[in-house]
Amino acid sequence: MVGSLVSKSLNVVTFTTILLSLESLYERATAAVVHGERYHGPFVRVVGITGQQQCVRECRHRPKLCRGVNYQKQELLCDLVSAINETESKSDYVRIEIDQTGHIPDECLPCSTDDLCVTLSSKKVHCIRALLGLALGKQTKQSSTHGAYGAEYAVDGNRGTDIYQDKCTHTGDGDTNPWWRVDLLTVYSIKSVRILNRGIDNSGDFSNRLRDVTVTVGLTESDVNTPCGVFAGPGTASQLVVINCPTSPQGRFVKISKTTSIFSLCEVDVFGVSV
């Protein structure tokens, strides 16, 4: 019994030592941490992040793309940043500079900028295709605009849903077939589109306007007609609507449209992989 307790104690000590070593390595690797700021970009967003350490690992696995990260704990948002020379104040973010200069293994050179370069237990290095957020900061357009609520507010990175404080898109009152479109600048295989719906604000609750929504994809802005998915609705206040694309259509442009008047989007994320 004494031997069993000693063995158990040694295992606990060993595990604790390993954990502390990993934490120490992480702290040394991410010494340039600044709270209350984020890098201006350009950057892409990674889906499925569970914490700040994983966000940093996502960057380290992409040495050809990533120089730093923006991390937002509340929404578990992770931005991989390719340029770190410009920053901006953002109270709910942390920015972390990651020095990868001269640290690209030869095995990673064939990987594209979208790929994860990972070393498996077999010690072999592989390029693994990852799902990225593609719309953030990209060029946008909508069928009409009400006031100052332009199409660009759907991809500005602001996850707030108060249209007056956080700025969301809003089409014109007389537009009976409204739509919104983003140019991803290159062709991707689209996996899903996520819409953050308008919340309750000083004007009331208009979230139920999000209904009869169709998402289409296209190679040119004049032909964005390949079906991706639909959302019947009606939406609820501040709802995150996930529209999956089971056929993974390929395209450069993604269009969101509806058959009823007035269209408002607080944030749009488009997820896909390089073709």
C-alpha cells in the first residue's frame, strides 16, 4: 500500500512538473503580451478556439502566415495576424507578438498559408488543411443603405448587436429584395456562414426581420447563384445563426439575401478552405 501511495505521489509530482514546464515554455514564447489592444491586421479568424494558449499554437503552426495574434476571451475569438506594425485600442482584446523569424522548418515550406504545419507523434511533419474565417475586413456591398449603416459593418470584427452603439448593416426601407455580399478576394470552398443578428436597442426588438434568408456563392460578382444554405427564421435578438453549406460550393463571392424588406446584419463570418 505504501508503495502504491509513493507511486501515486510520484505520478502527481511528474505531471505537475510537466504542466509547469509547459506553462513556463508558453510564457517565454508569448512574452510580448499587451492587454486592451489588438493588431490592425491584415488577419484571418480561426474557428474552434478554446483558449489563449491554443490561439498562440494556431499561430505557431502557421509560420508562413502568422506574426502575432489577437485574442478575445468572451467570444473565444482568435485572429491570426500577418502584420504587427499597426495596433488599435480594444478593451476586451489581448494582442500577442510571436517571433517566428527564421523558424520555418524545411518540411513546412510546401504548406500553403492556410495550412497547419504540425509534427505528429511519428516525428513526421504534415500540412493539414484548416477551417478559417474569411470575411473579416474584406470588401462588401449591399443592395441599398439606410443612413450610415453600410455593408462594411458586417465584417468589422465588432460582435456587439446594438445597431446604434456597435454599428450593424441596414438596407433601405423601400428595398423589397435586399441582399448583402462579400468579396473574399480569392476562391475558397465554403463550409458555413454565420450571421450575428441584431439585438434589442433603443428602437425596440426587430430581430424577427431575419427570416427567409438564402446564402449563395459565386466565382464572379455578377453570378453569385450557387446554393449554399438557407435560414427560415424568424431570428431572435442577438442570435448567432449558423448556415452550413453541405455541398461546399466554391467561389470568391458570398451573397446573403432575403425575400422580405429591411435587412440588418451585425456581423457575418464565412468559413472555408483554400481550393
